[in-house]
Amino acid sequence: MFLDPATSQIALATVRLSLQGVEALADRVLAHGVLAIDRIYFQGAAMSQHTGLSQIALATALVLLPPLAAPLDRRYHRSNPGTLAKLTYFAITCAFLWALTAAAVSIDGWQTLLDGRIQPITWLPFAAITAPVFGTGSAVFLALSLMPLIQSLRGARHRRAYAAAYMRNPDVAGLLPLNAVERMAFILVSLTAGICEEALYRGYLIHFLHQSPLALSLVAALLLSSFAFGLGHLYQGWSGVLKAGLVGLVLGLVYLLSGSLIPAMILHALIDMQAVVVFWPTANEGPAAAEPA
């Protein structure tokens, strides 16, 4: 089939216009694609910069805010606070810890905080030997830390002895749960501390120090995070900083050796909650028997 010259010219012109239209459309799609890629890139860069600033701000708050508040905490504990003052202090403490934890979750997510972002034991030299040694040492230390709970379960005489020891320390007077309302509130505080402080000082701060531009080793990050955790107890004096720092170091080892934050959370909550058992009166005792003056 042959076309006459006029029809052929019309057909060629139609094809030419179609090709030009396709080329123009392709140019527009390409241009929009480049603009979209640029927009995504710059938004991602801005988001990354924002996240980095948020990480630094949270780490700074964890290190500086608790020791800065130590004078106020010490004044509160030495003011012989009553039940209402204790409940207020407990509520402020829980709100502060949950707010910081919410910030950490918004940056890293719960799963990232809980899983540890490292393979268990891979950071430890000669793990076949050192992991059991550190694990055994941590177990012994934690058993000793839980001795008030273990001994108090044996009877009232042991509880009264530990209660008297607690009462002799004026720097923790505002934490001691001396009646039923305070004990119930203190259980919530202990659970909050177990979850939030582990998420913040172990789950977040260790890996911030390890993965930030500082790029510290996990051992150095563990030591620094434990010191920061100890400083959070400066209101108890430097002996309190040392004790809390050692507890933080052992809980950090539990975290890194297990690769999970959950065991450290449970142990932390138990360590704090044992005061409830120490000051809990038995059925045949009045409150004064378990609440020495």
C-alpha cells in the first residue's frame, strides 16, 4: 500500500510532533525527578542534623541535670518530709525520668534501646574466659546488693536491722516508704527507675558515646556512662556516687554480656524495691515495729 505525497508529509509531521511531545514530557519528568531527589536529600540532611543535635542535647541532660539538682535533692531529704512531700517528690521524679525516656525513644526507638545494637560478647577480648569471669563477678555483686531483700524475707529481726541502717542515712530519708501509701508509691518509683534509668544510661548513653563522633570503645563508654549514673546520686554524697556508679557498671555489664536491656531493668527495679520489703510490717506487727524512728 502506497501513500500519496501529501498524506506522507502529514504522517511524517504527526510522528515528528508526537516525538517532540514525548521528548518534552520526558524532560519534564526528569526535571521533576531531580527536584524530588534534591528535596528528599536536603530534608534528610536537615533531619539527620536535627537528630544529631537531639542526641547531644539528651546526653548532656543526662550528665549535667541530676548533679546540678543535687543541692535541692539533699535539702529535700534532710527536711524530714512527710507523706505529701514524698508523693510530690516521687511524682516529679517519675515525670522527669519518663520525659527523658520519651526523648530517647523518639530518637532511637524502643527496640533499638532494648536490643543493644551489638552482638553479645563480641566487644570483649578473650570472651571464652573473660565473659564467665565478669558474669560470675556481676552475679556475686548483685546478690550482695539484694541482701537487704533476701535477709528481710527471713524475718522481722532482719528487717528491723536493715530499716535502722536505712534510717541512719539522712541523704535518703525522703525516699524511705514508711507507710502503706508511701510503699505503694515507691513501688511505682522503683519500676520507673528500673525501666527509665536503664533505657537512658545503659540503652542510650553507652551507645551514644560509642557511636557518636567520639567513637569511644564500649569499655570506655561503659565506664563513662556508669560515672554519669553515679553523679545522678550526688545528693547522697561521694560515697553514694561511688556505690551507684558500681551498680551502674555491673548493670552495664549485664546489659552488654546479655545483649538485652530487660535483665538489667528487672535487677535495677528489684534493688530499688527492696526498701518496700524492709519497711513492710508483718500481720502480727504494728507499723512502728518496721518503722524505727
